[in-house]
Amino acid sequence: MVTTSTQQKLKLPVQLIWTIGLICLLPSALNLLGVSFASSQTSRNVEVICNPANLKLFQKVIYQSLEGSFVHTILEWSAVCTAIFTVILAFAHFYIKSDIITPIIGVTLLCAGLIDAFHTLAADRLIEAVADNSQLIPFTWAVCRLSNVLVTIIGVSIFLISKPKRWEGSFSFIIAVTLGFGLFCYSIITICATSKTLPQTIFPNSIITRPWDIIPLILFLVAGILIYPRFWRKYPSLFSHALIVSTIPNVATQLHMVFGSTALFDNHFNIAHFLKIIAYLVPLAGLILDYIYAHSQLLIALKEAQLYTEARENAQLAQYRLSQLQQTQAQIIQTAKMSSLGQLVAGVAHEINNPVNFIYGNLKHIDEYTQNLLQLVMAYQQHYPNPPASLQQLLNSIELDFIVQDLGKILQSMQVGTERIRDIIVSLRNFSRLDEASFKKADIHSGIDNTLIILDHRLQPKADTTGIKIIKEYGQLPLVQCYARELNQVFMNILTNAIDVLEESAETTNGQHKIPSIWIQTQLMSDDLVSISIADNGGGIPEEIRLKLFDAFFTTKPIGKGTGLGLFVSYQIIVEKHGGNIWYHSTSDGGTKFVIEIPIHSENDVVESG
């Protein structure tokens, strides 16, 4: 759909239209000043001319008698050449844009020019003609002008009635139209040239000197006022607007013939033939301006595309820099966080470890002393089975038999508790691994187990929910060269997310029986690749957030509970630091499975660590 502003641009310049109008008026103005454009005619006595003694006069008279024919031929062939140039540009336009409208209109103009060419060839007797030129030239002129306007109207009407899309890019359709119009034009001229008698077309003593030219005059006016403007509104272009403007010289041409020309090669005859050239030049100028306009629009489009590309590249660069900044910020935050956490954990573990070791070491002595004291009490009971009443009362009040039975259990539970505390301390120290921040061999299973020990309190049953079941399927893995502390951080992030999802799922199951579970599986994929998969049977990951899962600072957790750095940092650790891969997919039970693959010997990290 062409906008009104664009349609206004697809008009010939006003200056050009005024110039065309002035050119059409100029010959008449010069006539008023006494200038004549008639070709000279001879009226010499034939006997005098043919006398051998007057050879030079004979040559002069011959040239004078042929002057009108020469001028007529030059003017006609100028119009024909203009039509040929127009159709060549029209076909070039078709080759570039596959727009079938322009070449068809160009072909109609060419066919009109071909009629003029046949008319000129017949007048010059270059093709066989029977009738005298005094009848042939004016009659074929009128027929040519009539055919000219009819062929153009028919060509334009094809597109006003039908839709050109059906023939778009069809070269065969153009050839068919060209041959059809060409055959029509040739047939008209052939009929005229071979006719022995032709109707009288010139009436010198009448107001309308050439009545046969009235019909073309009327048709040119109808086409210029009604048909061509409608065609331009439907298919706006500088070329189609040039058809409207060409009505000016075409009408001026016909006016000179209808009301002025009284003989061959007279003043109005030659003016009309000159203005006909202008009528052919106007569509050619419109087509050239159409090319110029299309070129300017192409330059504008290229400039806009360049600006768009530059803006897009700048936006992409800004986005990349922002992404890099976010990554750097996230890494700094996480590194500082893990460093502080590691120092805190290491410090707490060290402070707790000393008194726990003291308690754990003394429990053995307490157990030994307790057993000795119990043996002593049992010996007293054997030697003094009947103690005094006050002693017996004391024994009954302290329930000595129960103490003997329960004391061992208490000491055993204390030992188990202290061993549990020692295991937690070891796990905390192993998880933080301040002594193993460098790239070295580590046991993957040990890192997972230490992480599970730290998270054990979240796996235990709560008041309103069952505990989370851990299912481990460990394969035979060799020691893997890695950053152990950071790898433990990845396990912590993924396991924590899985536990969060399972807790949320437990709140929304409405009492339905579903044991929350986490499956941990490891396997050796190849000689230099291990796989760790962590799956849960929670609610899965919504479709709308899957593409953002590894983005920095993206989280679905409430404020204060999630930072949006866990999976982002995990991706950085696995992919960039270890040269591995991490991805996820939905499981058959609706949960999510994260898969981590890392090389056993990462070349990138070996180089970095070296």
C-alpha cells in the first residue's frame, strides 16, 4: 500500500511539466513572430528543369523537392528511436524488479513507434506501396495516431481490469503481447500500403483540415483525463505519471493536424511531427527518472540498513559488555562469598574440633572408669548382700539396677554423637578445602558425600513431611584432576536446588503419596570423561524460565533466599574452568535431571594451573 506522501513523490517534477508545456507552445509563438517550419516546395517548369544545360538547377530542384521527405523521415525515425530506447529501459526494469507492468507499457509505446516506422518506410517507398504519397502519408498518419492511442489504452486497461500478480516475472507473456501488438501494427500498415485508393484525409478549405485526426485527438484526451490517472493511482510510478503528462504533446500534435495542416510537409505538419517526438520523450524521461528515484531509494535503504546494523552491533556490544560485567561481578561476589565462607567454616571447624577431640578422647577413659566403678559396686553387693536399712534405701532411691543398664547406652550414644560431630567437621573442612584451591586430583564421590553430610539436616523428616530419600548409584571412577572446592560448590548448588524443589512439591501435593527422592549417579563415559547426574522427582522446571536458568542473578526464589548465582557460577566452573559441560532435561516422572560431564585430565586447566 503506497502512502499519499510517497505517491506525491512519484510525479514528474513540476518544472519538467511546465517545460513540456512551453515546448508545445513555442512553435506557435514563433509562428506569430513570422517563423515558418514548412519544408520548401518547388514550382519550376519541368521542361526547364530537365534541360541538360540546367544541370545545377536540376540538382537544386531535386533536393528542394526531397526536403520535406527528408525532414519527415528524420522526425519520424527520431520518434521511433525514442520508443526503442524506452522499451529497452523497460525490459531492463523488468529484469531488475520482475515488474511486468513497465515492459508491457513500454511494448505498447514501441508498437506505436513501429507503426510510425512502417508508415515512414511506406512513405519513402522502402517497402512496397501502391497509393500516392499525397494520400498515403496523411491517411497512414491518422491510422498510426489512432493505433498509437488505442494500443496504449489497451495495454493500460489490461492492468486496470486484471491483476498483474498472475503474470509477474512471466517473460513469455511479454513476448506474446509484443508479437500480438506488432502483428496488429504491421497488418494495418500493410493494408494501407497495398490499397490502390485511400480516403481523402486533407480538406484545405475547411476549419477542420484533417477530420480523420479528430478521433485520435478525442481518445488522447479521454486517456489523459480518465484512463492514465486511474492507472497511475493504482500503479503509482514516475513512468505511469509520464503517460499522463505525455497527453500534453500528444493533444498539441493532434491540434496542429486537425486545425492547421493543409498539405504535406507544411508548417503545422512538421510541428506536429516534432511534438510527437516530445510525446515519445516524456515516457522515456519518466522511466529514466524512475530509475533515478529507485536508485535514491536504494541508497536510503542501504543507509538505513547500515545505521540499523551499526545500532544493532552497538546494542550487541553493549549487551556483551553488560553480560561480561555481570559475569565478572557474579564471579567476584561468589569468590568473595566462598572465600569468606571457607574461612568461616575452617575457623569454626578448627575451634569446634579441639573440644570435640578432647571429649572424644576422654570418653574412652570415662567408659573404663565407669566399668571399674560398676564392678566395685557389684563386688560390694556380693560380699554384703544385706546392707543397712539406710544404705538399702539409698540404693532403691537411685535405682542402681537401671543405672547399671542405662549408663553403657549413654556412653555409647555420646561416643556416636562425638563421632558424628567429628565427621561433620571433616566434611566442612573438605568442602571448604582451603588447602586445595589449586588444580589437583580429587575423589568425586568423596566430594558428593561430604556435601550430603552438610545437607543431612535438610534431608531428615520434618513435622509435616517425610524425609528426602537419597539414592546413590556410584560407578567406578578414577581420581579426577579438578578444582575440588569449586566442584563441591557445584554439587552443593544443584543439591540445594533439588531439595528446595522437593520441599515446595511436598507442600503442593495435598497429601498424595509421593516419596521425595534424589538420584545421584556417576559413571565413566570414556577414558577421559566422567559423568555426574543429579535428578529429583519434584515439579520440574517451567518452560518459560528454561532459557534463563544459567543467567546471572536470575532466580525464582523469594528475596533473601536466592541470589540467582548458583547455576550461573556452576556453569562457569564446569564449562570455563574445567572444560566440561552441564545441561538438564525433564525426567519421565516430571522432575529434573542435571548432567555434569568433566574431563579426567582437562588440558585447559592443566595449562592454567601450570
